[in-house]
Amino acid sequence: MSLASMAKTLANGEIPGVALSLAKTKINEALGKIYDETDWSFQTREGGWLNPGLKANTGTITVTPYSDQVIGDAVATAAWAAITQPLITVLQIRTMPYSLYNIIGYDINVNAPFATLTLDRPWMEPLTGAGISYSMYQAYFAAPVKDFRKFLYIMDTTFNAPVNFTKFSRADLATIDPQRVRFGPTVPTYAVAIGADQRPESSTLGYPMFEIWPHNLSYMPYTFEYKRRGPALVNLADQVPYPLTEELVLHRTREVLYLYKEAQKGEQVARGSGADWQFLAQASAAEYKEVLKQIRAIDANLHQDFVTRGFSQSRSPRDGYSTNVLGMLNVGRWD
């Protein structure tokens, strides 16, 4: 059953006064509530960041305090022109040991033959004028999706080490390494949440952003698994992700719609007259919970986020594993 068929089911006289457009809106509202009910298997995705390393530090730049424009000399201009992946507007630029600035614009005409960068904020460093050395690299990385929820793990596969993403905040880094002069990658690495991407015209505008710290000037990958919230149903042929079912979504949508109808009662429609929307909402909620139990049982077999496997140092093939979920039994041993 698609979005179109579910909407028609609800809007085809089943609930008086519900238009097709309202039904579609409330289906997605109900689906969002289901997404937030628990961690689902279909929310798990694999992804990665490819750290481009030090992209440019040759030549010099001209900077002026209170201006958001940076002009490269002939050598820097040639170095920037050679950058194809990633886009230069994904990178940051700095003069050691001062702050990083996001590059949000790149122009080769306004100060031709020299390239000009536009920064995300005015230059507020004591260095001014021409002949300033610089470094251009990527320290900030966007989450792979806008509806990102959390990481399950991040791995540095080059040095076979986990990347911790819970230990430090940006405020912590302001105390530990305010000048950002610690560099990796052969030290413990952290991914630190820094808020949403606010770079104008960014392709990841609004996505959660993370700072890789210590900063890494090497060309190397990071691999991770993460949870996203889940997709909305946009096209009429869109279907709910497995193992969710249309029955489950319809029960939750009916609850949402009944409460919506109850809220519409006003002076013209006295409360208590007509349909008892609150009672219908409660009935739909009960039916939803019954179906939800069945769906959760199916989904539990599709992912093992709740399992912690503990292998002994003996590495015996008979070593077992156990769970860390409240009330759950240890799961057997291998023979």
C-alpha cells in the first residue's frame, strides 16, 4: 500500500471532513512519531568521510581585518585552481596559530589574475596585509544526512582505531587546544559536534557538523555507522520502510487525525456533540500498540544494536557473547 492508497483510505469518507491533502500530511506526522518511538533497523546506515588532507599552503595571501575577502598571490592562485575534490568551499583556511575560517566563495575574476576567497565571517586576526602564510584543509565534516540522529561507531581504518564521538564538546576543545595546534592522525582522534552547518548556499545547509580533532593533514578515510530518523513519504507511490506496515501507520494516523478533529471543536461545535473523537483516538492507540509489538519482534531480528559481544582473550571458538539490555538473558556459546 502506497502513500496514495493510505491517504485515499482515510479521506474516502472514513473520517468526515478529512481531505486528501490533510490525510497525506497526517500520515507523515504519524510516521515521524513511529520513527521516534524507538531505534529501528532501517534507520541504520553506513557512511564515511574522506579527509582530503592539506590541500594548499604554497604562496601567500593578502588579508585585511574586518574584511571577509582573502586574496591569493600568483602561487596560491595556481594551488587553489588545482583543487577539484572536495570543492574549495568545503575547506577551511587559517594562519597558524589563529582561528579557522570557512571558505564560502571562490572567485577568479574580481581581482584577476589573483583568486579571491570569501569567508563565512570577517577576518579578525592581527595579521594584515600581503605576504601572509596560510594553511587550507578540512577540519569540519557534515553528517551524511540532514535527519541524522546519532553515530553507532566511527573507525579510523588506516590506524585500526576507534574515533570517540562522545567524550569532548566544543567548549572542552576551547580549553584543551584553543589554538588547534595539535595534529593527528597517529594520536587518539575525536569527532566533536559543533552544531548545524550554517554556511550560506552550502549543499549541506542545516546538516549536523563535526570537527575532527586533533586536526588531520593526511589523506585518509573514516568509516562509520549511524542512525537517521527516516524518510518522509513524498511521492504518491512511496511506501513505508520494512518492517513497518501500512496497518501500523494507519492506526497511528487515525489516532493523530482523531485528536486533530477533537481540537477543531469550538463554539460552533460544542464539545461532547457528534463523534467522540477522544474515545476513537484511544481505541486507535490501543490497536496501534498491539500491532507495534508484532513489528518490534520482527525488527529485533534485523539488527543487533542492543547486543554487546564480549570475546575472551583466549579467542576460543567456544567464547560466548551476552546482551546489555535490561532483563535479557545471555545468548549461548558457539561449539
